[in-house]
Amino acid sequence: MQYSWRLIPQKIASGTYNKPVSSFYVENFGCRATQADGAAIERQLADKGLVRSDDASAAEVVVLNTCTVTASADQDARATIRRIHRQNPEARILVTGCYAQRAPDEIAALPGVSLVVGNSHKHQLAELAMPMRDSFVPLAAIADAQGAPAMVGDIFAHTELLAAPVFDSDHEKTRPNLKVQDGCNNRCSFCIIPFVRGRSRSLKLDEVIGNVDRLVANGYREIVLSGINLGRWGREFGSETRYRFVDLLRQILDRTSVAKLRISSVEPMDWSDDLISLVASSGRICRHAHVPLQSGSDRILRKMHRKYRPWHYEDRITKIRAAMPAAAIGADVMVGFPGETDEDFEQTRAFIERLPFTYLHVFTYSSRPGTPSAEMVDQVPVHTARERNRVLRELAAAKKLKFQQQFVGSRLEAITLTHEANGRTEALTDNYQKLWIEGAHAPNQSLVAEITGIEGEALVGHL
């Protein structure tokens, strides 16, 4: 892999890198894949003898694992860098992740940043964080240049898949998230992700099985499989294996004793009849399908370079619902894409209203430098996009309530989480509904609860 150090002018203390390192703190921004990367970074640093700190203000090395999917994500990262530098000016702030891959110079220019490591070299971050290692930039070079180094290479030459199981919140003892795929070969016109995460690549089957076995041995009952483009798992392995995502699921079910698998987001074209049938027929896969939509307008989908048409999408959702009447079905939807007219939006709204969604993740379009959509004319005014966002969120809330009402008086499988409040324990149902169960219950317990009502956006019930 070809790469080079780039020393970007910035005033830093020349003695900083001679200080012995003993503690670290990792903060993650964005999606489950980023969180999985962060868990792997924590493991790398711990293997080097560093001790995890629970507070960035007390750590000597602070790693910020960034997202860049929207302008807001970039702003959040910059604000966090400034806050940590203000609270802990002696800390070495190492910035990695998708924002670091996209705009290393921009980040390196911020006061307090000691090192920028792109996704291309994230797997080497622990080595780079150790000042006395041969692989680290020489101390004299830092002092002479008085700049923060950045290490960013060609992401499309990157073949590493960095991942470790990660939990819903820091060290939560339930529902670990296991990343089995990274990168994306699609080229949606609005999306920067392929350019900061590279080509699609998969965790080898035996590695997946080994990770699942270790999690099961440690007592975990539900494992969430995730990836940037999860449904493409195994496609790059070649014609000899002909593995597909559904094959991975079958292998996990056959070769491990995991009680429950939950599938995160899978693109509509990857919800094959075979996959739908397996999820519907297996009692060990959660009744939950997250199927990104983005728009219900065919014209906008084409401008987005999405690989399906509305009628293709509707066919998949209809089949999922027919196979699993009680399943949660969710989607990502984008409003305010360049050129989206009132008619386009109404097509999306009507499409969503017609289909049996139980929740939506609604995003307002954010222009990303380097993407085709950033150069498109007819950018939608912010106030218009925000209003469209509100309309869809209200529609989603109504659909969610209607879905939940059918379960009052019935019994649902659930797994207990760690939060307790007002004499109740938080749980998550098999079909992805938040549930408050009467009484105190240990986390990571599989149970069946009788649903007695709805409070806010959550079900309530008892054993």
C-alpha cells in the first residue's frame, strides 16, 4: 500500500510526544460500523498496555473516531476536539475515522490535534499512538515541522476489516454488535461513504463463527450483525465459494448456539426470497427488517443512482410483511435531495403511507464535497426540507403507534437491557419495540412479557 506522512503546519509543544502514555479514551461518532471500529481500537490500545479511562478530561491519549455522512457530523467532531483540548490541554488528540479520511488537512489544522489517521491506516492506530515505536514519525520531524502529522492512504487499496464486538452503550452487558462487512461498491450520488471506507470487504466465515462462539461463551443471548452494506457480505470471495449473506446466516445458525441474531440494515435488492423465508422460518432470527428507501419518487431515485425502482421496493416490503405479520419494518428516508419538487415529495409521502412501515429514520439532505449531488442545481431551501422532514416524522409516529396497539393484550419475546427506572426494567422486543417491564430484572435475560399498554413511544408490560 502506498502512503506518505504529510506534516501540516500547526503550533504544538515539541515535548508532548516524550511523555509516557498510560491512559486512553475513545469516543465514537456515527453508525454501528464506526462503533465496531472504535471497539477494535480500544482493544488494540489495551493490548499495548494502555489503561482505559472513563473520562476524556483525564486521559493522556484521546481517540476521536469520526463520521462524515453529514455536515453536522463534521461540526460535531470539530466541536468535540475544541472542548477536549480546552478541558485537557495536555492530552494527545488522535483523530481517525471517515472525517479524517475525507479531510485530514482540515482536521490537522485544528488546535489540539496531535495526529490524524485515515480509515486507510486505522488498523495501525495503536502502533502510531505509541511514540517510541519505529513505525511512528520521528520526534525530531514533529518538532522541526511544528505540525500535526496526518497518515492517509488510498482507501480503495485498503483490504483490512477492523472490527470487534461493541455494545449499545459503553460496556453494556447485552446485545453486542458484530461488524461482518465494511465498505461499499455502490455509488449513490449523495453518499461520501465509498470514498472514505473503500470497497466492499467481508469478515471471513470462520472468523465470524469464532466471534459468535466467543460472545455466546461469554453469555450473550442476542447478537446484532452489522456492516456498511451488510447484504453484500461474501460477494468478493470469488466464484468458488458463491457465498451470499443468507449463507452466512445459515452457517451461524448451524455452527453456533447463539439464541438470537438481529440483522441491521440490508438494501432492498438483497432481501431475496431466500433471505425472507429464512428470517420468517427461524425462531433464532429477530422479526425485524430495516430496508433503506431514501425516496418514493422514481425520478429522485434515479438521480440518487439507487439500484431499484419504487415498485421493486414495494414488492420486497410486501413479501416481508406477508411472511412476518408481526415484524418491525423500518427504512431510511432522505428529504430535500437536489431537485426534489413538491410532487416528488408527495410521491414519497404517499408511498410511505401505503406501505406497512413501523418506524422511519428521516434525514434531511446534506451536501457532501466530492459527491455528484453537491454539484447539482436546484438545491432545496433548508426551510422546505425541514418541513418535509417534520411531515414524515409525524407520519412515522402515527404508523408506529398503530403497529404497537395490536400487541396490547398479547405476549412478546424480549431481552432485558441495563436501564431501570420507576420500578421497571427496559427491554427490547424481538420485533424491535422498546418495552418497560414491571420489576427489577437482570440484563441480558430472554423472557416473554404480557403487554398491558403503551406509554409514550414504548410498550409496557409484566411477566
